[in-house]
Amino acid sequence: MDWVSSWKATLFSLLEDIPATVRSLVSSISLDGTSATTLILNSENGEVLCQPFLYNQSCPDALPEVKSIAPENHTVCSGSSTLCKLVSWWNTEVPNRESAVLLHQADWLLWLLHGRLGVSDYNNALKVGYDPESESYPSWLLSQPYSQLLPTVQAPGTSIGLLKESLRRQFGFPDDCIVCTGTTDSIAAFLAARATEPGKAVTSLGSTLAIKLLSTKRVDDARYGVYSHRLDDKWLVGGASNTGGAVLRQLFSDEQLERLSQEINPMVASSLDYYPLQSSGERFPVADPNLAPRLLPRPESNVEYLHGILESIARIEGKGYKLLKELGATEAEEVFTAGGGAKNDKWIRIRQRVLGLPVKKAVHTEASYGASLLALKGAKQNMDL
């Protein structure tokens, strides 16, 4: 698969999709990309030097080296971290590797728009080792021979420069249209929910269950896959479980899920105790690579069975928020819901009872909406200059 060409083609087709009358009014552009999707380019001409490393690609060959230089339980101490991908590529000893530059997916797509090679944001740069608290790369990273490949880092939603003149002419964007630093897809989805106060949280119920909590305190613990992204003067603390909608899809069709859910009484607790997983292994809120799925006993009633699974996933969610509090994060006070699971009102009410917290469906859940809020932030800052 030629990922690079497909991403570029998609970006330009999206620009083309914007009605011409709207394009002439656009003052600022930003976008999000998947965290830890990594490209390595020639720093002179921007030529891509190897196949991109995708977000879920692991480089276990680099992990011992990364663990030997990074602090214990650091975010980079995972085979799929950006730093492991960089070290793995560096160790192949390709010619002229010193003149390369590393970019994340969002950085690269934005570079196509503004033309300044080597700019990132502190959300994307977290998994390459950037410290958003000190706003710098740590000394243990800068002392490595590949540190010269690291991009410069700015806050998400910071103006990088004007949209390229050729693109302004081609698409009819205004002469003063700016391009701003972006963020990761999960951060953009959180921003879309407009959860702006400490204690506000967003649970994404997609194929897996991911929780993010706005906290006044930073919390990081690689054992549980818990790490914190900076959001201005606060911290977005997150963790992801392997339970979620993918397990439901294995057992029920969409039509069954809708029909059976209608028959569930969400105010009555289920006595069934499951740990719904597709396969063995969990790291949040339980760090156990051998944890086996538990989906038995199965009652005769499919309504009871679904009720038990939905309630069990809600209990796992509750343990997740409890763990974040135990690790030092601000206590959750309200939960917004994103992802496919947000459509299930009965599940929202089950979760509200289990969590003992107000649970609502987020009005906006699209990551693109969150990216547009960053573009708005950049436009406002640009006006103040």
C-alpha cells in the first residue's frame, strides 16, 4: 500500500470538496493524524526515505535500546512508540541518515500546505520523547546520535505560516490564510467534546474502550499504558482497555444490539460478571498480558447476556477512572461519550449507574471538529499579533 500517496491524495480531495464560496472565507487550517504514525524524510527536499511506520506497528528490535536510555515506565518504552520506530530505522544504517528529519502524519500533511519542513506539535511529539512540561527534549534524548532528526515543537493550534501561494491560487483560499500545528486523532476528538474543566472526561466506546480525563496533575505509568498529554495549562490523562465494541460485534449483529438493548432495564444491576476481550491480554485498568477473556456462563436469554456484557464493560470503565485517581489525577466528575457506543441510550444509563457520575453523549465527536477548534485558536492568536 502506498500510504504516502493516498494520504496526500485524500488531503487535496478534501480541500477540493470545500465549496468554492466557503474556501474564500477560510482564515486558518489545522488537522489531526494518528499518534505515532511516523515518516522519515530527506531534510533537503522532503523526499520520503522509507515506508511510513503506522501507529500500530511495533519495533521490538529497538525496545531494549530505548529502555536503556529512557527513564523507567516512560511513554517511549513501548515497541509502538515513535522513538522505537526512529531507533529501528536509524539502526538499519542507511546512507546519509544524518540529513533526515522525522515527522508525524499530521506534521507531514501540514508541511504539504505550509512548506516549512521539520515542525511538529507537543501532542504528536510526546511518543518520540518530547517533554511538554519543560517544553523541550530531555537531555537523555538529545545526547543520542539521531537527535538531529527530531522536529521543532510548538503548541497545538500555533500558526506556522501562510498557506503556500500555489495552493491559495489553485483552490481560491484568501492570501492571509494560515496553517497551524495540529494534534493527534484522540486529542482532537476530546477537544471536539468541549470538555474544558478539570474533572471532565471523555470515554470513547469504539472497537476498544479509551478514557481521557482532564486533570490539573500529570500522570504517567507505562505499566498500565497511562500517559498525559498537555492541553494548555492542564493535562489530559488517558488509558485504553482492550474491551469494547469489537467484542460485541463478535457476538451480535447491529440489528440484534439495537433490538436487545431496547428490552434491557438499565436501572437493574446485572449479576453476570464478565471480562469481555477479543483475545488474551489487557493493560488498562489491569496490567496482565495473559488475562483471558471471560464471557461465560451464557444465560439462555440474549437480553440478559447483552445486559451482562454492557454492565461488565461499564465496570471496567469505572475501574479505569478509579485507577487514574489512585495514580494522582483529578477525580472524574462528569463523563462525555464518543464513538459508536454513544448511540446506545440504555448503555449510557447503565454506565451512569455503575460510575455514579453524570454520563452524556458528546454533542460533537468528530476529530475534525476538534482540529477546526485548533485552527480557530491559531486564527485568534494571529489576529492578536
